[in-house]
Amino acid sequence: MEQKTNILQTLFFIAGAVNLLGHLLAQPLLVQFSKPLLMPLLAAFFYFSVAGKKAPATAVYGMIAAFILSFFGDVALMPEGYFTLGLGAFLLAHVSYIFVFTYLQKFHLSLGSIVLKPVVLLLFGAGIGMYIVLTPHLGAMRTPVGLYVAVIVVMAVSAYLLTQRVAALTFIGAVLFMISDSYLAFNKFYAPLPLSGVVVMGTYITAQWCIAKGVSSYFHD
């Protein structure tokens, strides 16, 4: 089983490298070939990583659902004109992550103890600040983008609140996901940014792997 997971992980990183190379060299065929492979490979890697472990089916299926929704988001964002559809798919993927992270928490916090944590305040501040800057440029997308920002911030907060020692990797992934989406949003709505494809996909690929690896490691302990 370990050999299978190592092969799948290697294939995932190869697909990621091909995708980044496609963006760097402005070769759309490489991007279009590699991007749809990323999430199926990561989903398979995660599934076989937790196979035979004491992993609750609820958490496993929640993670698989997040990868599947991310796949649909990836595909929807490849052509022009389907940005809202892609946004919706990733929003649901974040909801799935929130569900899994919350499910894995073995403690209860009061609302006050959550919102008063410095890291939590920083995450919400970053989300609010980004939305304020983008608002004049969003037009009809103001509400969908605002909802998306709120959900991804909650996703990052729920990752931060995990108490297990593998939470650090999961939280790093959540933060990288925020960075990826922020760069994408500023590039689309505010002004063109340098190396947007490389930065967005580089942080996105790393983010998804960190989340998958972090959660799968939880079931190995």
C-alpha cells in the first residue's frame, strides 16, 4: 500500500510540475493536459494513504468530496466564461474541508475563545481587507466573491483550530489556499500580476497536498 501511495504522490507532483512548466513557457496544451489530472491523483493518494487505518468514513468521504469538487473547479476555470461555476465548486470544496476539520476536532471552544485568538483575528482581517480592496472592481460578482472570501477564511480558521500535532501542515495548506485565491482574485479583478499562472497554481498545488498529507497523517498516529 505504501508503494502505491508513493507512486500516486510522485505522479501528482509530476502533473503539478508539468502544469507549472506550461504556465511558465506559455504552453496551454501542457496546462490543459495536466490540470485535470491533479485532483484525481491526489484523491487516490489520500484514499490509499488512509486505507486500512482507523479513519472514520465520514472524514474520508468528506475529503474525497473536497477533491472531487476541486476537480470540477479546476476544469471550470480552464475555459473563459465559467468563473462563477468554478467559484461555486471551490466554495463547496471549502465547505467540505470545514466539515472534515470540524469533525476531527476533539474539543469544544466558546465563540469568544475562538475569535479572540490572534491568528484567527489575522485571518479574518486579511479576508476583510482583501474584500474591501477588491469591492470597487467586482461589479456583479461582489456578493459571490464576498461569500467565497468568508467561507475560505472559515476554512483556514477551522484548520488552525485542529489540536492534533499534524494540524500545522493542514493549516499551512489552508493559508496557501488563501494566498492562491487572493492572487487569482487580484489578477482577475484588480490588475494583471506577474507570473499569475505559476504563482496561483504553485501555491494551489502545494496547498492541496499539504491538506491531504496533513489529514492522512492524522490517521497514522
